[in-house]
Amino acid sequence: LGVGAADVEITGQVEFDTLPVGGNAFAYVLARADGSNAIRGMIRVAPNGLVYVQLKRAVNRVESNIEPEVSSSFLTTPGQPIRFRLKVTGDQLRMRVWQGAAEPDAWLTSATDSTVTAAAGAGLMGYVSRNVTNGPLSISLDEFEVRRSAP
């Protein structure tokens, strides 16, 4: 989705139709994405349903970690929405995930990174590990919204 903004706040929810067996399933929330570069807010669902989050960057299509992965401390089940918010303002990156209607105040992960700064698009990308033995899996997106972010 081309929004042409560098500073954005991206919200929505993803659902996995089944839990992965033998590997992990991923949803990446993309900001400043131009095909080769992006800020990536990773949501990883493990085979046991535990949800993890990590801030990453892609530069010339090579992905690297900005911050270590953190556990959300909740389990998801097939068809249960995982809500997310990724905020990118200047070099400040923040992300949180939750379940239920009430959005938490605290960010699950945050970082400072000035590697990918240009205004570009936003979107969502799904990925299933090649070790997953019960594929194909479906990842659904709903309530996706991109807004210009204020400091």
C-alpha cells in the first residue's frame, strides 16, 4: 500500500487459521517499504500458540534484527485475532500486540534505528517456515489502517 509517508502508525489484526506444526508462522507489518528496504514489525506464532514480536529492518532485501525477539506472554488459537500497532516516527520504532478489545498502554518492544528513513509504503507480508508440516496455513488481515504518525 503506497502511503508516501515516513512517519506512520499502522494498526490492524491478523488471524492464523491453524497453528503451525514443526515450525513457525509469521506476519510482518511493513513500514517505509519500497520493495528493497523496510521497517518490519514481526509477529511470530510458535507451534504451541505463543506469540512473539521483534523489530527488524530490510536493507537491499537483506533482513536483520534491530532488537531481540520478545514474548507477548499470551497464547493464540486458530482464528483468534492478534491485534497490533507499529509506530514509526523519525528514528523511534515501537510495537505492541494484544488480544481482546482493550489496547495496552505499554509498548512490547521499542528501538532507535535510523537505517531506513525514506517515505514509502506500508503493508503486511506473511511467511510460513519450510519446516511446517501442516501447511498451507492462511493468515487473514482485518481492520488494517495506516495513519501519519505524530511525534
